[in-house]
Amino acid sequence: MSAYLTQAEFEALAEGWVTDDPAALARLLERASRAIDTLVPGRPTYWDGTFAGFKFDPADLDDQDVAALKRATAAQAEFMVRQGESELDGPRPSKVTGPDFSVDYTGAPGGARSRYSHLAMIELRNMRAIRYVGAVRARP
């Protein structure tokens, strides 16, 4: 299983995090790494080496970009835990109503909530390796 950061690096970045299940954390970090890849649609996927199937090989990046990639992945993993992955995969509401309000999201790109961490997108925008590929954007 591969991810853009190790469990120890995630624990150092995620303040207050306690790992109860290392195997579950490894799977979460891989899913977060793949989510990061979906935010960079113009970048090709590597098919050789440790990071086969990923869009970045940290060995090919400078230290600043590696650090940004790790922070982005950690932010995405925290977001996925905080939001609940089953909620992120479910249908997006087109209309939200309350006792004294109603909001219609019909036709809005991405629906009512994002599947991606805003902090992760900010970190990715700071990577020099991406600046030449194009803007980082969230997919609906």
C-alpha cells in the first residue's frame, strides 16, 4: 500500500491524532493520496516504481513540493475522517430546507458540499510541480 506520507508523518501533522488501528490509517492515507490525485487532472499518472498508479513520485519532486504534497494529503485525510467518508460518497442534496430558510443547489457545480479539503487545495496550489500543468480544481 502506498501513500504520499507515512503514518508517522501524518501523526506529526494531525495535531491530537491517536492511531487506534494502523492498518485502517494506512488505507485512509492511500485513499487520501488518490483523492489528491483527482485534484490534478492535467498531470499524467506514473506506472513504474513504488508510486505506480499515482500522479506524483516524491523522489522526482524538490523538498518544498514534497512537504506541500504531504501537508495536502494529511489535510485531505483529516477532512475525510471529519466529514465521514460515507457522507462524501452519498448523493448530494439539491435543496436544503429548514424551519425558516430554503436553499436550492440545483445546477450548482459540486452540489452542496465538497469532497475535497479546502486546505489540501491550497497546499497543492503552492507546489511548483503543478504550476506548469494548470490550475488545481476540485471535481464534482
